[in-house]
Amino acid sequence: MSDKDIYVDDELLDMDVEGTDAEGEGDEMYEHFSVTVDKGQSMMRLDKFLTIRLEHTSRNRIQAAADGQNILVNGKPQKSSYKVKPLDQISIVMPYPRRKEEIVPENIPLNIVYEDDDIIVVNKEAGMVVHPGVGNHSGTLVHALSYHLQNLPMFSEGNARAGLVHRIDKDTSGLLVVAKNERAHASLAKQFFDHTIYRRYVALVWGNIAEDEGTITGNIGRSPKDRLQMYVFADGSDGKHAVTHFKVLRRYGYVTLVECRLETGRTHQIRVHMSWQGHPLFNDERYGGNRILKGTTFMKYKQFIDNCFKLIPRQSLHARALGFDHPTTGKYVQFESELPDDLKAVLQKWETYTDSVGLDIDEI
């Protein structure tokens, strides 16, 4: 049997069972298999060998992975026609297999940033779930894509995760790339696996962060006390390796605007890493950011925060930039998106407040 390392589906299945939004910013949607060929194995085509060895994996999926140079034999990419030899070490990265569900295409408007024959980049609004799950059987991004791309095979077969290689939270806004064919799907999955995808987020967090920039490293896994939350295992005893780089963009005294760059992609990574550092995202209910954590005790200030929460009734997080090698041309492409109106409004409110009270940030 093969060794199989799954990087996302455990989080996804847990969240589906719990009935949450089944989302996680930065989550990659691929799987990795490692296979050692038996000593007595006769020579056989690579695609045929893997079809036999990997249960529930079609030959077409394997061939698409090979075409995208996603199958390594002894550390080198090989084609489907390669003849396996005894003791060959085979590594393969593929997007997750299709999940059948009755997807009824829905004519939901999409903010399309870029589109060609291979990929589509969308700027997702906050409040939209990326793909169907428990409690979310309609109105998702996949339903919208299934309407927009209904003439493409990948989006006409009831696949609940058609073209997806990553996700962002329901209440996080920003950029996602979606593959329009199997070859592009395999290429993007490999880039996420290799951590070569560039992802930059903007977040408003509680507190005045001491450093102008830094790196947060801490394993992330399901919280042992609350299955709806993720948790940082600082000693590395559990969870999965996670790294977030941050840089301060603007200080407002009691809150700070930061830029976060994901090196890895774990469920709720930015939200749980910032909370672990004592800086939960502004109005992030799940991680304690939906209450006053810094500031004065004056009633006027409490009313100000309440008004801010009404302006942005979600965690203050936006996926601002996304960069990767194009699946066909091989050239690096990068996309940027403007901050959404609700986040702009809150930042303007903090600008006005900071000026009006003469807040000396250096003394906080």
C-alpha cells in the first residue's frame, strides 16, 4: 500500500461535520502520495502502475498530474510512459478527487479580476462560502462558477469543488484563483504544495504591535477544547507547521493595520496566529476580537467601537494579492485587489478618531 499524506481534507471533514462555514483562509486543496516500488515489480508504465496502486484514483487524474510535472520518480519529473523499476521512489501531488453533489448553477454576480482559457481569478465578497458543505448547499462560489463556466467539462459534472486549489473564509474577502481544466488544476496544486504561491493579506488587529515586522511560527491544529476553533501548539507536539510573516502598515493606537504574507496555508492561519500573539483580528467573533480589548473605559469610546463593529460585521481580513506561475505560459503573474468598502470605512473611522483625540501612539 502507498503512504498518503493529506494536507487539507482532515480540517475540511471536521468542519463539515461540525456544521461550520467549512472554510479556511489559505487552505490548499490537494493531496500528496508517496510510493516505493516493490523489489519484485516488473517494468510497467508509470500511469498504469499508479492506477493500480492508488485506490479510487483514475488514470486520467494521474496522467494530468504527470503532464504538469507533478509526479517525481527518484526526485525527477517523469511522464506517464516512464517504466517503473524495483525500489523506485515515487511522489505525486494531485488536486483532491471530485466530490459529487447536485450542483445547480446559480446566476450569482462575480467580480472577475482576470480570466483566460486556463484560469479565472475572482475577488470574493465577504459572506460568500467558497464551496458547498453542511449548511451551505447553495449560493457558494462553486455554484456561481458552475453558471459562469457551465460549458466547461470541469463545471458541468456536479463537482462540489470544481477547479478549486485553495479557499478563503466565508467572512474574508479577496482573491482566489480557480482552474478551468485538469492540466491547470494539477499545475496550481503543485505550486501550492511547493509553497511557491504568493499570498498577501491585509488585516486590522487589536493592540499596538511592538515590532514593525516579524514572523510568527507555530503549529496549527484543531483546538482540544473547542472543535470549532483552531489552536497553536507552540511546542510543536501536534498540529501542522505554519508560518505567517507580518509587516505594520498603519498604527491607530488601540488597533494596528498589518500586512500578512502566508508561507504555509492552514485553516484560519492568520486569525489564530495573530490571536495567539495577543492581537486578535478586529471583530473576529471566533477568536475573541468582537469585544473591546484595548482602549479607554469612556462610554463615548465604547459607542465608537460599537459603530465600527456595525460597519464591518465580520473579521477584518482581506486577501489583497495573489501571485503564481501561469499553468500554460510558465510566466509569473500577480493580481491585486482594492480594500473592500467596509474595511475602508472602518479605517477611515479610526483615522478620524486618532486625529480627534490626539492619540499619542508612542505612549500606548
